[in-house]
Amino acid sequence: MANVAGQFVPIPDWFSADNQDCGLAIADLGGDGTLDAVILIVDNPPGQNTGNYRVGHGLAADGTVGQWGPWLEVPDRWGWENQGAGMTVADLDGDGRPELIVFAVDHPQNGNAGLYTIGWGLDGSGHCVDGWSRWSQVPGWGFQENEGAAIASLPGTGGLPRLAVCTIDHPRDGSAGYLRTLDLDTDLDTAATEGTWRVLDFGTEINPVHAALLYTGDVLFFAGSGNDPDRLNAHDFRTRVWHYPNPGLAAPVTPIDLFCTGQAFLPDGRLLAVGGTRQYDPFYGLRDALLFDPRTLTWTAQPDMSYGRWYPTLTALKNGAVLAVSGLGEEGFLSETPEIFDPATMSWSNLPVPGPIPM
């Protein structure tokens, strides 16, 4: 990045030893009237490539940056070799927040491909808080070798910006430059009827066997040992809470192995989780019951059930009680007697009618 004095300002923490292109976009991400620089690099380590970007907040006319955000990964599909990349920003859904459009030239053995993905809801932290779309292919690419690429957005009809793509073709008899524009594949036209899937730029840190949307808007992930017998033996049980839509996870203490529990909400919004893993393969179930409080982000033990249950089914009843059925017991046999949890007395009772259920 050059400043008015003709000097280059180093971008800190440049971790890659071998790059296969970079990209730059300028936008006011914080909505405060100051410009920010978004930097893209394509890292070429042994094996599969990765794309990473970071935001330089407060870009001045001389090229200096007030503060740099962390490097963030562009998730999902990156080839082993790339021959060009680029990025641009544009508000694609009209909500006042820019989207980050990332482009890459994939270079497999059987001909190149131009691909792009969209990070939705690029905010001041640098995260695309609404996730990333699938990679879409630029039609009619047809190039075998490329020596770079760049993209930009331009106004389109109906308010949706279009994408401009420039690339250098490098056949055996010399290079040539090509430019085309195209409509972006955003899946916005089908979102109202079909919904959309987005890939987040961070993981859950655990194997999220169980998940629940809390009344606070947080998302609860819990897995106990997460299908890992070594974690069971080490009593290393884990829970995570995602404060949607912000990145980052809280890590509440998890007292038992909640792998393969059953779960249901109580009327007050607390989550009841019962059963779990007492032993791996053959699997034996626990008699434990826990409540998760969305306000304090804590698990608290409740009275045990009469029967162990590995992978039970829980159903909230209209009177606020919770029915627990099935699951493998403490010795590995099927627990056929249903039980009911009464939140008024915080106690369990066996269901007298219809009696044992062989399932």
C-alpha cells in the first residue's frame, strides 16, 4: 500500500511464506465516515490453499492504518493451486451493510475455473456475521492458464449490483487480457420460499451433537465427550454458547457426559437435558438430569431419574411437565418405563399408564 510520500506501509503479521495473489477493497464498514481497507491474501502452503482477509480500520490518505483487525479465513472451497484472486464490496440486499465478494481462479489439472463467494453482512469487526454463500462459478471461463485476476462491482438493474471480472489468459503463444460483467448468483430470489444456507467463518470448537435456540437469542451447543471415549475417561466434557450474531463462544462448565442426551424446554425457558453416556460401546446410559439457565449460562444438577437413558426422547407436555421415554439403561438394556419431570416440584415420577413401552 503506497502513501503520498511514495513509501510502502507494511501490513503487520503477514503470516504466509508463499502467496498466489492478493486483493484490496476500500469501504466505510463502521458507518462513521472513515474508510477501511480490506486486504485479501491467498496462502499457498503444502497441500490445499487458504484465503484470508483482515480489515485495516481508519485508512488515511498517506496509507497508514489506525488499527488492524485479526486475520479471518474465507471458508470452504480453495484449490491446491490458484492463479489469481480479487475482492470487492457492495450492498447486495439493501440492508445498509456491505457484502464482501471474494473471487479466485482455481487451477486444477484439467482447466481453470473462475469462482466467487459472498460474505454477507460485513461489519466493523471484519466478520461477515450472516455467513458465507456457496462458491459460484463464472460461466464460460475456458482458460487453461491464468496470470492474475481482479474484480469490481458496478451498478445493475433492479438495484442489485453486477460483477466485473478481469483476467489474464496465458496460452503458449502469449498473454491476453479479458473483461466481462455478469449478474451475481446470490440466491436472494429464492430466499423467501426456499431459505438459504450460509457457512460461518468460525467453528463451534466442539462436536455439536446437541443444539438449542435459547430465549435470549443465544445458541447452545453441547456434546459432553463429543463421541470421543478419551474425553469420557478424562472427564473432559464441553458446552459452548454462541452469542448470535457475534463471533466467539462462551464455555460453561459441563458436569457430566451429555453425549446422546434428550432435551426439552421448560415453560420458563430453561433447558432440561437428561441421560447421557455412562460407558462407550457398548453404550450405557446415565440417570442424571441437568437444567441449563440461559441467563447465567450454567448447568445445575436435578434429581436423578429412576432409569438410565442413553439417547432418550423428551417431549414437553401442555401442563409444563416433560415426558422422558426410551434410551439404553445403566446396564445397556432398553429403558421401557416412561418418566415425567414436574418442574413445580423438581421431581421425577414413573408414568403409570400405559406402562412399559417396548421401544
